[in-house]
Amino acid sequence: MQEAGKSHKYRRLAGDTLLFGISSFGSRLLLLLLTPLYTSLLSEAEYGTADLVQTTVNFIYPVLTLAMADAALRFAMDKTCRREAVLGNALLFTLLSTLLLLPVYPLIALWQPGLTEYFGIFLLIFTLFNLHNTLACFLKGLGKTRLFAVQAIVQTASIIAGNLILLLGLGWRLEGYLYSIALGYLLPILLMFFGGRLWRYLAPPRLEKSLLRAMLRYSLPIIPALLAWEVNSHIDRYMIIGMLGLSQNGLYSAAHKIPTMLTAVLTIFLQAWQLSAIENHGEREESDYHTEMYAAFEAVGLLTCTGLILLARPVSYLLLAGDFFIAWQYVPLLLVSALFSALSGFLAAAFRAEKRTGGLLVSVLLGAAINILLNLLLLPTMGLQGAALATALSFFGVWLVRLLSVQRLVRIRVPVLRTVLAYLLLGGGVLLSLHESPYAYPALALVLLMMLALRAKEILALCRLGRRLIKK
């Protein structure tokens, strides 16, 4: 019976990972392939402005929505809760957030007057982003992972179609890029609403105060954690704009495109892992399960990160057109920051499963403080490379604090010596990638082989597990 339960747990995780993989990786890869289109049609300043709009949406949504989308996911999985009330509560805060955003217009006019002409599309993207996020989290909480995967594919197709029509066909440049993003949220919203028959959860539209209080107790501690996470992830963009200008932010944003390949690979598992950690919370073998999954996740992340560092320059040559190509030199450190961001996300699942989301706050506050301080010190002297280094070190700090603090919730055993050696190899790979020597690429290939040998045990275990799941 115990073996059957364990097998079911792994099969469920593998199935969800496959579904999220089909949608997430394919979608991100297709959008990545559009980078040459953006860098050839948009100026550095226009690309920096587009990135600023998207970054700001991500930055402010936790505060204005009170992170109710996260609560919708967690409480939709709780069978003791009435799901109509869960969705009703979440949508109420989602729609109110747009009204709360209206007074921000004068502040934007004071900070960057040139951005006021894009406030309308910014408001539209913000509203659709939040509605999409809420419905997607609710769908995952209901277990409708197939529909969630399909809507992600539709989102990508919508953005691509919008880019081809508005950017290439009509020549709308920045406006076309932004409206394509809005279209990418609108069509999946319609698909989730009708395909998931979500209207059934809207009647009668009656709120439950006790459930609302429970959801707020869960979501309110997430707000500073999410906000600090966004500060850690994106504060460098605002500091670059303030200290170096929009054009430099455009270059930095372009450099972020290649690390999205690493993020895409790791997010495939993270989305499924978040559900699995909650479903299997409190089981007797929870520690072994977390330890095994973390080891495999870290091994895949390290190998993928090292491989992309090796390929950073040639891939940038293919993706970054014209003056954007120089952004390749910021890619290796941004890959490292993406790796530690994903590892931190893995560890966060244990806090969410325990409904102790306040425990995430200390780590992200520390990371945000490190990021801001290092950007102030490094941007004037190192430029964009300083921003990339600050981000990598800040996410390393978040990961380290979470790895230590999560042990109070679930014991995750980590081989210290092999972990230290692996990260020393990773740091050496970053230094080699930035070196102009003809021996840099053979040395990087050697680093990748050494990393593979160091993590061979986890990779072989992952392969054996995959074979067993396929047979079953």
C-alpha cells in the first residue's frame, strides 16, 4: 500500500510536470525566438519602455490585489472550502485593484513624463494580467492542469499573432508590442472562463466573511514577501533607468531574454512541485520526498545553467540584433541569478504547504536589501555588469537563508561538500565566459563535464525514476 501511494505521488508529479512542460517551455521558447524581431524593430529606449511597463505590472500587483490569486490557488485545493466563495473573494480584490491604480497617474507624470501616453495600455495590461493570474491559479487549484496548459499555449499564439499583425503588418512599433501583450492575456481569459465553465462558481455571488478572513490571513504575509521578491528581481531596472537611462535598461532587458530559457526549464517542474508539496503535506515520508526532488531539481538547474553559460555568446549572436548584441556579456551572471531564484522558489513550496507564508519574508527582505545596496555601489563603477552581479548575489542570499530556515518545516538533506564544489565550478564558468582567450570555450566545456560528473548520481536517479514512471 505504501509503495502504491509513493508511485501514485511520483506519477502525479510527473504528469503535471509534463503538462506544464508542454505549455511553459514551448511557449517561452517561441517567445524567445521573437527577440530578433523586437531588437531589430524597436530602439533600445522603446524596448526599455516596454520592459518598464511589464516590470511595473509585476511590481505593484501584490499590493493592490492583496495577493489573493495565491490564496485562490491554496484554498481551491482545500476541499473544506466553498469554491464559489474562493473565486468570488479573489475576483473582488482583482477588480478593485484597477480602481486603486487610477490615482498613480500623477506620480508617473512626475517621475517619467514621457510614459504618460502609455498609461491607458498600462492600465489595460494590469487589469488583464491580474484577471488572468487569478483564473489560472484557481484552475490549478481545481486540478484542471490540462486546461491550464492549453491556455498557456493560446497565450503564446495570441502574442505571436499580435506581433506579426501589429508590429510587422501595421508598423505600430512599441504600441503594437504592448497591445500584443494585452491580447495574450485576453484570449486565455476567455478560454479559461468558458472552457473551465467557471461561470458556475460565480452564482450566487455571495461572499463568506470567515473564508475571506482565512484567505487574507494566508495572503497578507505573502504581500511583503512578493513585493520584496519583485524588488529583488526588478529594482535594478528602475535604478538603471534613474542612473543610466532607458536605453541602458533596454540592453539589460534584452540580456534577460536568454536566462528565460533556464527559467522555462525549471518553471516546468516548479509549477507541478507547488501542487505536489501541498497535496503531500504532512506525510510520513515528506522529508525524503523533498530531499530527493530538491537534489534532482538542483542537478538539472546546475547543468542547464552551465550549458547556457557556455552558449551565451553564440546564442546572443542569433537572438540580439545590431547594437543589442553587446548585452551578451551580462547573460552569465543573470543565468546564475535565475538559477538561485528557481532554487528559492522550490524551497518556498514548503512554507506555502504549511500556510506559514510569513516565513518567506525574512529571506526576500535580505535579498532586496543586498540588491539595492550593491546596485548603489556597483552601477556607477561597473555599469550593467554591476547590476547583474548585484542580482546574482542577492538571489544567492535568498536561497541560502531559505535553505537554512526551511529545515524547521521539513528536513531537506544537502551534501555540503559537493554543493560547494558545484557552485565554485559555476563561478569559474562565469569568469571563463567573460574571458576573451581562445581557450575559454574548451575550458567551459571541461567545466560542464566536471559538473555532470559531480551530479551524475542525481541525474542517473532521475533517469531511473523516469523509466519507472513511463513503464507504469
